[in-house]
Amino acid sequence: MIETFKKEVKQGLENHPKTLPSKYFYNKIGDALFVEIMNLPEYYLTRSELDIFQNKTQDLISAFQLKPESYFELIELGAGDGLKTKKLLNALDAQKFSFDYFPIDISANALSLLKEDLSEVLPNVSVKTQQGDYFEVLASLKESNKPKVILFLGSNIGNMNDEKAAQFIYNLGANLKPGDKLLLGVDLIKSKDIVLPAYNDNQGITAKFNLNLLERINNELGGDFNLNQFKHQPEYNEDDGIAKSFIVSTTQQTVHIKSIGASYHFEAGEKIHTEISRKYNDALIEQIIAETDFKLDTKIMDSKAYFADYILTRH
Ligand code: AVJ
């Protein structure tokens, strides 16, 4: 684990321009900062998808094309706090659908918190938490041969470039059977005035979230990044719909990372690219899906048309 972190940091900082992988945002501090981000007034993504789960619940359920009497498995990639999923679980429960809910997450802690919470608010829903890698868990669930609905919410797919996203969805399909469903939640391309503030909030939480990468390198790899000499910088290109986050060196400086045994020079204004948060439209989604074994069924949007849940069927 730490060896992979070291290797990827080394590779990233040797790149031109320099990069660092966004997956390393999520340690204990990063998880907590992301929860804060989801509650920020500027971060509309969570509220928009919650709007769908709250107010278009019946459309979602219809799109799953389930028979109330026959059992299915509802599988969520990334447990989160279940805020959105609870709306769906509540409706499925009230309508007497027969299902088990399988939240998958790498964090055992996140899963146990979710299970605890659900046992209180939805005691009739059967929750089977699955700790581990998405694809390993899916491979094990494939054996059951039961109809499946997979949830991949929050525009998490947006951290991948389109090629990786298609590969990821193709790999999901490889663990499913014809007729199984995938609900893919994505942020839609929209104007800069709305997107940029979501990645550049007033309280500086997103800045902390981004700079936490350097903090981790300092703590875990013996780096000597001076966090006062780097700043968070988001960018958004309305034409291609891609938001990017950077860490910018505010001065000319050299940083040493002990466990890598290397020093890295930064020019004043030099950027480290840390994240892409891709936004989509129908054409982009169709292009991605064309590379997979899914077909596009339904698109369900929030009242402002900021966000879409696309329902795909494995063919
Ligand atoms: C969790 C990947 C959907 O890209 O919007 C939030 C992560 N980064 N603020 C996103 C994130 C900066 C988020 N995703």
C-alpha cells in the first residue's frame, strides 16, 4: 500500500507537467473534508442527486423494471453516508420489494457506520455490507445468479478520463448478467458560474482537501512540502466540460521526499495536476456506453437539470 503510494508519487512528480493521483485524497482527514464538501452551499452535486432520489424515486424504480415478487440484489459502489440511497431503500421497502442491499466500500469504518444507521431508520431492510475492492466483491456476488441493480452515484465516474470510464463500466458489465441494471449518476455540463464555485468554495474546504495530498506525502513519505507555499487552483473549460484541480507552487522552491530519496524543483507558478471532475452530456455518455456491454435506457434529472442518473441495461 505505502509502496504503491510512494511509487505513484514518484512517477507523478517526475511527469511534465507534474501530477498526483486523486485517489490519495481519501484518508481519514480527506474523508471528513469530503463530507464537509458535500454539505457546502457551492457543491450542488449532492443536493441535485438527492433531489432525484427524493422526488423522482418512482421513476428510478420503474426504470429498474423489477417485479415486486421476485428477489434482486441492490449493490452500491462506495457506501457514503447513504443519504440518497435511503430515499430509494425507503420506497422499495414501503412497496414490499424483495431485495438485499449490498453497500461495497474499501473502508470498514464507513460500512459499519452505515449499517448501524440503517438498522435504526430502516430496520426491515436487509443490509449486507461488503468490505473490499469493487471488482473483487462483484466477482463474488456474480455466483449468486440473482438479478442485480448497481448504483454508482455522485459523479464518481468523473474522476476518470473517458477511456478509463468506459473500461470501468465494461468491467462492471463483465461481472453482471444480461438484464442487470447500472444506475450511473453524473454531473452535467453547465456554465462556469455554477461549476467553478463548487470546486473553489468560500470557506476553503476544497483547498484543504486538495492540499491534504501534500500533507499526506509529508506525513507518510517524509516530505517537506511547506503548505504555505502552495495553493489550490481549480479550472473549468465549458467547451469540453472538464473541471481540473491543481496545486500551484507560489514561489520557486525545492521539496525533498525522504522515503523516495529525491528532491523536486518547482518554478514559481508551476502546477501539479491532482484531479479531473468530468461533466457530461448525452453524446458523451453514449460514446462511453458504446464501448461497453450496456445500452442506455432512461435518463432522470433533478428539477434544475444540473445532474442526471442514467439507467443502463446489460445486454
Ligand atoms: C467525489 C469525485 C465526485 O469530483 O466532484 C469534490 C470529488 N473534488 N471536490 C468531484 C471532489 C473536489 C468529487 N467526486
